[in-house]
Amino acid sequence: MSLVARLGERGAISAAFTSAIRLNSAAALRDRRRGHRGWAGAVNTDYDPLDRATAAQPFNAFRRLHQQGRVHYNPKRATWILCRNEDVRAALRDTDAVTSTEGVTRMRISAPVLVLSDGAEHARLRKQVQPGFSKGAMASWQKMTDELAKQLVSEVLAEPGCDVVRRLTIPMPMRMIAHILGVPDADVDKFRAWSEAGMHIVDFEASRHGVIRFGKAVASMAALQRYFMRQFSSGGLKGSDTVLGRLLTQADDGSLTDDQLFLIAVLLLIAGNETTTNLLGGMFDTLAHNPDQFEMIRENPDLIPMAVEEQLRITTPIQNLYRYTREDYRVGEVTIPSGSRVMLNFAAANRDPLVFDDPDQYRADRNPRSHIAFGYGAHMCIGAPLARMEAQAVLRELVKQACAIAPAGPTTWSANTSLRGPTHLPITLTPS
């Protein structure tokens, strides 16, 4: 039985929640028992990663974290927090001590997927997926990316004051992902609805609303699974210019099952859909509020790749992910106990004043080589080239078609505790 089918059973969902709550409660109790010895030197913080207002506007909180110390602990959430660039990178490298195999969210969960594996198993799974994101694959999708960016920027230009989230930042990655997964145009609308609901399978919130939303996410994932299984059974994907077609061609030995292909498709949806939407939305918001930087890019379009990297740093579409310690883990003078939940705060690390001058300022000509918006080490995001390609294509069209970009109203930011981006962003473009 597949992962989604197992999750879809009411008893299985209940068991998964109960197990996660039991594990997390046990970890919190263990930390309390260890007391001062367990977190001597850490800063007890009221920074709450689950607070929705903080999630929407986190930057004051990040500044306080950097000012107060190196390692933080939130007793209410039984969560350790790393916010320095050097420390987050070190934890991402040390997969023996700080593991992904127990989950990358607050809920402990395991599954045979790339993001939830380490070591030799991670290397094996990454090797399976890599052909779908080769340089050849990227080159084959460049033309569609450029054409789609040109069309969508033109539509935003033609409708001053429109919500660029609905007009561009959602449709761009969704249509790209549908294309590279082999979803026909006629199916894109229902595919998008399933995908948007299914995203919440990694954003569980222990509330009545959260449980209902999670149930809808499971149902949407089940619908996606049925859809892809029909696609696989028809045999039409093999040999096609899609991620899954490329993987099937590479795996002539039958080493990739339909269930594994589906999990790869889900990984791409989660890693490349909302995250790219957030990157694009953040870019429009940043440039609308920094017209001098937009003009700098217009005058020197060679800055576009660097400007996108700086955008990744300044807004960081995936704000944080979690890990769990398999042994006592030392950071400076602080020992994080074995079995602890650790938040790796990518967004705070990308504004570390020890690494970046004026870290809260967007500079289109900055070269932010140390940013970790796509992770670091073995878990560097495999879809990063696709996200970069889309963002650079949109920015190229912006500087070609528009001479100015301005906000047409306030930006509304998501309150998701891990994935942050605009949910409503009225924009006016002035044609060149």
C-alpha cells in the first residue's frame, strides 16, 4: 500500500498524529529533566516559530535572535533554534548527528523520499532523481520559461493595479511544473487545485482548522496519486521530455516503481511550486519598494543573476526546516541533547550580520555567495536551477517591458510558519 493510501486511512492518520505527539512530548520532557545541564549557555527565548504574526513579519525577531546569542531554546515549543549562518551550515553538513530521517517539520515522520533521508540512502535517491534536473533538461525547458515569462509580464503590464500573485507568481511555476511533469493543458486547473491543497500536508497545525486542512491535503494527494498512476499505466510518459519521462528512460532496469515516481512528483510539487511563487512574489515586492535597485538592474541587465541570488537571501522562500539530533550535538559552548528538535532558521541565517553587511538591505549588485535559501551540503535543493531559471526569466522581461514598478496597495504576507511569500500584491508597471 502506498504512503498516501496509508495516510488516507482515518486510523492511520490518528496513529501518525498520536505517535508524533508522543515523540515530541517525550523529547520536551527529556529536555526538562536535563534542565540547566542540558542547555547551559543557550538563551531561553520567547521567539515562537509558530506565531502567525511573527511568521508574516519575522525580521524584528531575527534581529533580536542575532543580538541575544548563538543558540536559543524555546521551552514552550521544546525547540532549539540555530540562526547563525555558520551554525546552520554546519548542522546541514553533519547529517550523522543532525538527521532528516525523523522529519523536517515539527511532526516526526519518515518516508522513502529524498528530503527524509541521509547518508548512503540519500545519495542513492538523489542519483535516481538527478537525471530529471540535468543541464540538458534545463536547456529543454528554457524556451517555454522565457515565453511564459514574456506572456505573464505583458498581462501584468496591461492591468495596472492587478494582484501579481494571481496574475503571475502562482501561474508561472504551476504551469512550468505541470509541463515538466507531463500534465496536459486541459488538466492544469484541477492539477493546480489538488497541488495547492496538497501543500498543507507538510504544514500541520494542531487545531480544528489545521486538522480539517490536513484532511483535505491528504484527500488531494490521493487524487494526485490516482491521476499519476493513470498516467504511468498508459505508458505515455516514457521517452517524453518530462522529469518523469527522463527518469523512466534512465531506469530501464525497472529500479523506479510507480510509487517512487509518484513520490518524486510530489517532492517536485512541494519543493518547486509554492517556493518559486514566494521567490517571484518577494521579487516584485522588493523591487516595487526599492525603485533605485530596479533602475540599477535596468541599466545593467548583467546583474540579473546576482539580483535573483540577493532576492533569495533577503526573502528566503523556505524560512526554516527542522532536524532531530541523534546524539548530543555541540554548538560553541552549548550542548543540544540527543533526541532534540532543532529548527534551522535559514531566513535568519541569511540576515546574519556576521556574514552580510547591512543584512536587512536589498542590494542588486551584492554577491551573497553564503546564502542558504536552497539549503546546503547534501540536502542542497535539487530543483534550485529551475527556480533560478524562472526568476531570471521574469526579471529579464520586467526590465525589458517596464521602466518602473510600484506598489498599488499594501502587500499581504502568508502566515505559514515555514513557507513565506506574498498572498496579495497589487502592482502597477509603467511600460517602457
